[in-house]
Amino acid sequence: MNGFGPLVRKPWIWSFAATIIVWAVTVLFTGGASSLGLSQAALTFAAFSVIVGIGQMFVITLGPGNIDLSVPATMTLSGTLALKLMDVQDGMIVVGLVASILIGIAIGIGNYGLIKLLRIPPIIATLSMSFIVQSIAIWSNRGLRIKPPEVLAGFSTSYSFGIPNVALVALLLSLVAWVLLEKSIYGRWISAIGQSTFAARMAGIPVDGTRFATYVLCAVLASICGYLLASFSGGAALNMGAEYLLMSIAVVVIGGTAVAGGNSNIPGIWGASLFMFLVVSMLNTYGFGAGTRLILTGVIIIVVILAAGGKKALR
Amino acid sequence: MNDTVPKQEVVAARGIKVAFGAVKALDGADLVIRAGECVGLVGHNGAGKSTIVNVINGGLTPQEGSVSYDGTPGLHGVAMARAHGVRCVFQELSLCPNLTVNENVRVMHADLKGASWRRRGLELVRRQLEETFPGHGIDCDSTVEDLSIAERQMVEIAISFTTVSQRPRLVILDEPTSSLDAGLAAQLMAYVRRFVKEGGSVLLISHILGEILSTSDRIVVMKDGKVVADKPATEFDTRRLVETMGSVVKEHGWKRTMGTKSGAPVLSRPALPGSTIQLEAFGGEIIGLAGLGGHGQTEALLDLYLSSSSNWWPTREPKMAFVAGDRGLNGTFGLWSILKNLSISSLKALSSRNMIDADCEDEVSERWKKRIEIRTPNMQNPILSLSGGNQQKVLFARALATTSKVVLMDDPMRGVDVGTKQEVYEILRAEAAAGRTFIWYSTEMDEIRLCDRVYVFRDGAIAAELVGEAITEPNVLAASFAGGEAA
């Protein structure tokens, strides 16, 4: 065994390996000219996937059947209402952020309320919730596109030390999530629940309380992401969350989090988010058409999951 | 036992060595089983009993040594073992819970073919159950998950003894009676004797030495991966068997804390329908829940536990802790290390501001590793690397490491060896003396006798309360059967 032994066994290593390969292939094609621009763009767009991906990861860790499909609608509603409330005034930025967090909390409560009170599976509860949330967004938006406040728009599209500000925000949130997951009692609890709900209950864990907190956390992260994305792209759009439904789940799975629950990791979400963006830009660079691009994206994702999962099966 | 001509070998494993990483599970063990004999296999937890069974049934390839079936060496594997009539009933129940009983027959017996396999499977398992456990009352059309743990064990045993096209020649029974009550265990042992008389062989693994001594023709004692004795059963008695296993027989130096029923009870539950006796417990008491298996004892414990702790808010001082008996169902967290499994119930005490203090956690786990002797080089190893008995010790440590005043135990000594049991009993006594209350469901009479007070369950309710010297096997049995309490 050499020094790589423990590293190879980390489930997140595969998403990073794939990311580096795809990055190198893309940069090679352009003769190295695009390396800085490509990296910055990748970090910017990955940041949004990371933020929603972390929330989804916490929910998936709770075990089989746990998933939050209301992520896109939450992003849309949070972005729409926050921009409307701020109304292009710089002084309202913090108020807007607080409002979007409150929206997230409300949606999280709604999600778990449906799951618990109506005893419906999370996949259906969160999907129904997302219809309600999306309808509210449509009703409040009414086709108007309100611009974000100047300072906020500037912040979300600019860089500090060459790194996009949104990526720094995502990094900060990842660190908090990592501490929560690895060092806190809460992290132990969600992992225990994901392995066996019955055993967790009999070990004295407040299972409902923990699951409730997790669904709220996921919705809050989605609404923060919606707030940032709307500011970044110069206004909220009704379909702005659409691609993040698949994205939030894909980055969790490719990142090496166990779909069966109980086991999760945060570095993998970064690797997977960067990878998902870079694959699309690589295929764009090589000039593939839209259809071919989608097929190749699917094939590449499957290969990465096989590479990551195959190692585990050998044990 | 008196014939001099050696009978034909069914399975022979010689000089077997198996190591899992640094742990030597088997270190040159020999085990030969001949036709028409019942071999008893005893030893401590981690002595290598389950490992040698896995070698014989083909599930595990030894690093050294040879396995031969019917005297033909060089053949190995699960399919080969089955082809030579080796069947195995595992300690961890291995039926498919979502299938019916007759569908499980098909899973175990690939040779049950043809259009009418359901009907024939049903007929086979019914006949076999009737033969092994007369008057069992199991509905063979129900799915396995609707059966109690004892019924599942009975079904699994019956399926293993069933003849479809090939008669079983060697049936390995790994702790077959641990979930059965005394009546069913006696039925099974009588059936084993009949099966052996007809020329079959049985390898019987059990921690209940009485049934090993009464049922086996020959007893093999294992210790630390080696066979330390292999003699006819007549040369052993309980004391010699325990001495050979390497633990000293302790006399009943057990003093009941009499008359502790003082002050307010630490818990009390109203009487269940069909009973007039309410469950009460006082500080420092060890209370037994007795009766035939599956008569509501586990449900009573779950009910007590769930009513004491909130499912929504974390409790700073949990009132009760729970020790699981069915580890896979509500005990262990399979993805985790031993350390995390041990500390999960006492995290509040090990952390400041909801962040876990890793040093504190290590210190507590090392202390319990020593106190309860968990056999592992490193507490960071996965929990599933431990033998069943050692996993059970971790669950004990999990409950005892909490500050809870009441500890509930759901038949936790299933599959735990004699030496460990003695250690745990002593820890229980010490903890009880310090004021802890234990409520202990057990299917073993020896354990029920250790309790200060016993509630006997029948049909989901408490049928009788026995105190102190009144806790005897006849009294418990009398109360366990309908009409018995009149005596």
C-alpha cells in the first residue's frame, strides 16, 4: 500500500478526478487560452449547485425515500419575492436576505407538515408543495422583471482575489455544513436516522425533530441560492430553478453520498458541481449539438458513478 | 457411542486457518463430523465457532487447511456444500421477510420446481413443522415479517430439515434455541435426536450448556480459534465444560436486594387490558419480564421507552436507555465504527454547545472497552467487524454510558457466551446498587432467577408478579400457561 491508499478510498475522489480530466481536456482544445476564464465560470456556476446540493444531501442522508423536490420552486419564489421587496434599493439588501430565509423556513415547515400530518411520502409531499410555491411565485411575479439592487448585483458578479464572490459564499456555507455534519450532535443524528430509523429512535434520538430541522435546512439553503442566483442573473425568472431539480440530486449522487442514506460527504458536492458545469462547457467547446450534448452528459455521469461505486463493491 | 468402527465422514475440516486482517479467527482448527452423530460446539464469543461453520458450509475459503465432503478433498464452495447435503440455520435469521413461508422454501430449495411448487412447498413445510414442533400453530400462508421472532426461527429450522429431492445429511444449528422458549427448545432437541437416529448428522452450537450436554454425542470445545477438547458428551458435565472453555464457574454469590420497594416508584404503568397487575419499578431494582417468548414482553418495553422520550425535542436527561436484543432491527448502526455506536446515546454529555468533544468521546469509549472487554484492537473499526456477542456488549455499553436512571433490556443475552454473561451480570448488580433500575426481558430461566422481582407475561398482559424467593422455574412456568395462576 502506498500513500494513495486512504485517498483512493474516499468516495469524493472520483468526482474530483473526473473534474480535473474534463477541465484539462477543455483547456487543451483551446490551447490554454481559456484556463482562467473557464475556471472562474466553473466556480461561479458550481457555487449555486453546491448550495442547493448541500441541502439536498442532508435530506438524502436521512435515508431511503427522503428527498426534497420543492427546491426549484423554492428558489424561484425566494428570488422573486426578495427582489420585489428590495425594489432596487441598496438599503434593503439585508431585509431581502432575511425575507428569503423566512420563506425557506416557511416552505420547510410546510414540507414536513405535509409529510407528517398527511403521512404522505416525501417525494409526493415536496412535489405538491412545489406546485403551491410555484403558483405563488407566478401570482406575485406577474411577468415583471425587477432588477436587483446595484450593490448586490455588483457583489454577486464580481471577484475577490480572483475567486467569484458567490463561490466564496458557497465555500463558507460548505464549511458550516461540514462542521454540522462531522462535529455536531445533529450530524450524528441524521446519519443514525439514515442507517436505521428504528434503532435511532431506540437510541434516544428525537427522530421527528431532526427530520423536521433537516427539511427546513434544505429549504433555507435553496432560498438563499435563489436569492443569490436572482441577484447574479439580473432578476428573477419563473424558470430560474428548473435545472436545479436534477442538479441538486445529481451532485449529491456523483459526489459519493450514499443514496441509501446514512453516509454523506461535502467535498464530493464541490467536485460534482464543478464536473457538471465543465462537462457541458467541454462539449460546447468541441461543438456538439444540443442532442448529442445531452446524451454524452448522461453517459459521462453514468461512467463516473460506476467508477466510484465499483471500488466499493470490491470490499 | 460404543461402536468401534468409525462412521463415514460427512464433512471434515482439518488445520483450518482464517484471519480477518490482524484478527486470527481460526488458528489451525480441526472439525470432523460423521454420519449419525450430533456434535455439540461450544466456546466463548469470538472463539471461532461461527467462522468454522462458514468454512464448512462453503461461505468462507480458509487461508490454510483442507475441507473435504464425504472424504473427497479439494472441493469447496457453497454449491458444493449444498450438493453434499450440508444445510445451515444461521444465528442471524436469514429468511426473506417480505415473502411467505412457502416462497421461502423455494428460495432455500432450488430443486422445488414445476408448476405446483407453491402447493408442494406448503405441504412440505407444514409436514416438517408438524414433525419438528407438534402443535406449532403457524400459518404457512402468512409472510415472514408477520411472524414473531420465535416463529421465524421455527420456520427456518423446519425449512432446513425439509427433504425436497435430496435428504439433508448435515444440518448446522447455530444458536437455534436462543429465541425459542423452553417448551419449543425441548421439542427441537427431541427432533434432533430422532434425526440423528435415522442417520443424519447435526452440528449444534449453543450457549445453553444443558441442551448441548443432553443432546450431543460428542462435544467440541473451541477457544481462541483452536479446538481445545473433542470428547464424547458423557465425559463432560456443566462444570467441566465451562472450565474447558476457560471461564471459572461462579457460585451463586448473588444477593437480592430485598425490600427495596421503598419511596415513590421511578416508573409505573397502568395495567393492560386482561390484567389487574400494574407494572411498577423502584430505584435500584432489577425487574424481570418472564413468560413464554412473544407474549408481549418486547411490546411492553417498547411502549415504556417510547412513552418516556419525545420524538420532537432532544431531552437533556433521558429517563430511559434501551438495550436491543434484535441487533439488526433496532440496535446497531451498520455503517459506523464501534466508537460511534457506543457513544450515540450519550452525546449530550460528551459535547459542549452541541459540538462533540472527540477526546472526551475517545476517553469514554476506551473506559467501556476495558470495563466490558470489547474484543477489538481499535474502537475505530467498523461495528460489523465484531462477533455477535461483542456487538451486544457495545449495545450494553451504549445504554450504561448514559445517565438514564432506568435501563430497559430486550432479551439482550441472546448468543452471548457464559463468561461474558457473568461479567455483565456483575456490572448490572453494581449499577443497580448505585441506584439504577433495570427492566429485563429474558427467555432464559437462569437470568430470570437473578431478578429481584418478576412479572410473568401471558397473551400480552401481566399474569403474575413474583417476588424474591418465589421466583422459581415452576412458579414462572405455572404462571406462563393459562390457568396456571390458580395454583
